[in-house]
Amino acid sequence: MEEKNIRKNIQSENRCYESDDLCCDIPHFDSTNNETKTTVNIDEIQKGSNKLYIDIYVPMDACACEWSQFMNLIFSILTPYIKYIKHDTKNLNSDEARKLNLYNKCVVVDNKKKYTTSYALKKDLPKLLKEKGLIK
């Protein structure tokens, strides 16, 4: 719901609303308190959110037939928990992947745990979300 308000503010010609503390990057004057309110950058809000960060590494420079089934399996696992997850798809054939010693399609959770099979991710995902306090 918070993200909807943020998008609404951005789409409204960067105008700020009195009822919302989270608005555009333009400082505005609050006449009720005679003070200038500072606003919050949307990127800072998203970084500060308490979500599980998931990076999906696939060979994006290869034919999609090489990795589309893997992506379908991963997203079928992530979808029930998607509001607790921030995900990104990254190229397996990149410097970043080489630094992490990744050579096969895989999922990296919070830059710590690596999963090469959808079964292992499906088994551990609820535990990881509980550890982070996102689900009970």
C-alpha cells in the first residue's frame, strides 16, 4: 500500500500531499507548523524496506529456451511470497556472477545463500522469510 501512495505522488506531477509524509523529492513548506518538510527519496524507501533480496542468475545472452523453464519454476515458488521479496534477474555471464563463483543457473538470496535447484529454494524459502521476520 505504501508503494501505491509513492507511485501516486510521482504520477501527480511531483506534487506533495499533506496527508503523506512519503512524497516527491521537492521540499515543501508546511503552513500549519511554519516549517519546511523534507521529503524521502523513493530509492531510499525501497532499500530500507525489510524484504528478502533474491537475485536470479541465468545466461541472458543465450537463447531463452536455455533458461525459461528455470525462471518459470523459480517464479512459481516466489509468487506466493512476492510481497515479501525484492527480486532481480541478472546475467550469469557477467563479472558479478564470476565474482560470486556462479557457473550454473541459480538463485542467490540476500547475497549469502545459493540455490541451484528449485526444490531446495522451495524448501528453504519459508524458513528464510521466518528468520527475517516477514512471515509467521
